[in-house]
Amino acid sequence: MKILFFTGKGGVGKSTMAAAAAWQLSQKNRVLIVSLDPAHNLGDIFGVDLQDNKTRYTNTLYLKEIDLRKLSREYLQRETDVLSSSYKYLQTLNLDNYFSVLKYSPGIEEYALLTSIEKTINSETDFDYIIFDTPPTGLTLRFLALPRVTITWIDRLIQIRQKILEKRYTIHRIRGPLSSEETLLDYKEEDDDILKRLWKLNSNYESLNRILQGENCSIILVFNPDVLSLKESQRLMEGLNDLNLPLRLLIDNKVTKENEGMAGYVEENMKKTAKDIPVDRVFLSKTLLDGKNGKLYDIQQDITSNLF
Ligand SMILES: Nc1ncnc2c1ncn2[C@@H]1O[C@H](COP(=O)(O)OP(=O)(O)O)[C@@H](O)[C@H]1O
Ligand SMILES: [Mg+2]
């Protein structure tokens, strides 16, 4: 299975390019396209009403829009449940209060998005392609960075937990035969639920990170022939590079006869940062702008021909 992420500044045509690629690839493959952008327009592009569940568009093309608010709520609820079952004594602290404050915590949307991407990748295995249409640059870079950030955190937490278990073991030895069943706390690593959960989380994020950095994952950056788009794309490329994520295609979208000079200039500059990455040009389609029927057929270029 191949995974494609369409990224870029708002309005450059990410959703349109993702949809066109999905449409084109679905002529010969089974494709699922998922919109992660809270400002959804995938349904509008295909002219259908989309729900949270995937919707069949043709025999080989399925569409899905993710409800980020619902996802964040569910994510928080799950984490709160885990917290309350792992730390029973916390119940005295009234977890509901935590829940009502935690929903404003930074990072929740990013974790919710990442969890949903992971779930989609792991469960939708009979698709040949999963295409993700991403939210604005900042949020995208943050959720793409999360696996690595989280692994770093979990490693540290594992060390702390192991120290706690060591201390428990010391106490256990000092107390010796005085230890009664009721006062005995787990001190063996393999008995400790918290440590087991940390190990599991660690291995989940490690495998997700391997998928994101792997050869079956492609990040596609869409931009327009203008300087603002160039600047934001350069920041995005820097971010992807820092995270070691595989940028594989640049799409210069909305090129016209009039802006071809600017298109050349922007492409030159993009190539300076992304040396061996192919650049596709997609021309501005008049009918697409008019929003007439059959919009996607108007994208004549084969969006992914340079990818595979
Ligand atoms: N090649 C193109 N030709 C004409 N209009 C385009 C083209 N690409 C995108 N658009 C239009 O530009 C607008 C923004 O595109 P969209 O795909 O929603 O951008 P994004 O998802 O990056 O915010 C839409 O009205 C879309 O129809
Ligand atoms: Mg969009």
C-alpha cells in the first residue's frame, strides 16, 4: 500500500490536486482519499455529501472527511479512561475536572489527527493507495513531528518508571518477610501495567514513524507561482528535512501564460532547496475556476506520473 500526503499553503490547490490524483489513480487501483483539513471541501470537489465514515464514490474510489472536533473529544475520552483505570487513586482528584480543562491543552488536535492516520493506515489495508489531504502547514508539520517527539518523551518516561520499580524492589527487600500481599506493589518490570503501556506506545510510534519515513510514503508539496507560496514552501521543506520525512514531488499549480516567468523563478528557487525532487506543472483551468461539472476531468496532467 502506498501513502500520499498532499501539503502546502492554504488555497494553493492541495485538495484539488489530491482529488485529481485520487481520481486518476483510481482508474487502475483501489484508492481511499481522506481529508484531514478541518475546512473540508473534498465533498464539494466530488459533489457529494460526506460523512465521518468512508463513502463509496466509484467501485475503486472511496472518500472520507475527518471530523477533527469529534476525533479530539474521543481521543481525550480514551486517554482519560486509560488514566483512570491505570491510576485508580486519581479518582479522588475528580478526573472530570481534568477532562474539561485538558480539552484546551495544546497538542490534542495533533495527537487526535495522528491517531486517526495511524488507524486508517492499519485498518484500510485493502486499498492500493491512501491519499491524505492535509490541514494548513503549521498543524501538518506538528502532527508529522509527533511520532519523533513522543518517542523521545516515552523513552524518558520509561527510564523514570524503571527507577520507581527499582526503588520498590529495594523497599521490598528491606521489608523482606514483613511484606504482606496487600501492601506489596509490583516491582518486576514484566508485571507493571504502566511500563507495559509505555512499551506498547513506544513500539506503536516507532512503527508509525517507520511507515512515515519509509519508501511507500510520499509527501507532495503543492505551491503556486508567487513569492508568498515560495516562502512558505521553503519553510515546509526545511521542516520535512529536519524530520527526515520523504518529500517526493513538487507541484507548481495554477500556472498560466501570464505567470509562466514567475513560475520558472519559483521553481528554480524550490529546486535549490529540494535538489533531486521532480517538479510537475499544472495549468490553471478556466472551467475548474467556474466550478462547472466534471471539474476533475479538466486537470489534464497526470499528477503522479513522476512519483512511481
Ligand atoms: N489547476 C487549477 N485550476 C483552476 N483552479 C484551481 C486549480 N487548482 C485549484 N484551483 C482552485 O483554487 C481554489 C483553492 O483550491 P483548493 O484545492 O481548495 O486549495 P487548498 O486545498 O490548498 O486550500 C479552489 O477554488 C480550486 O477550485
Ligand atoms: Mg483544502
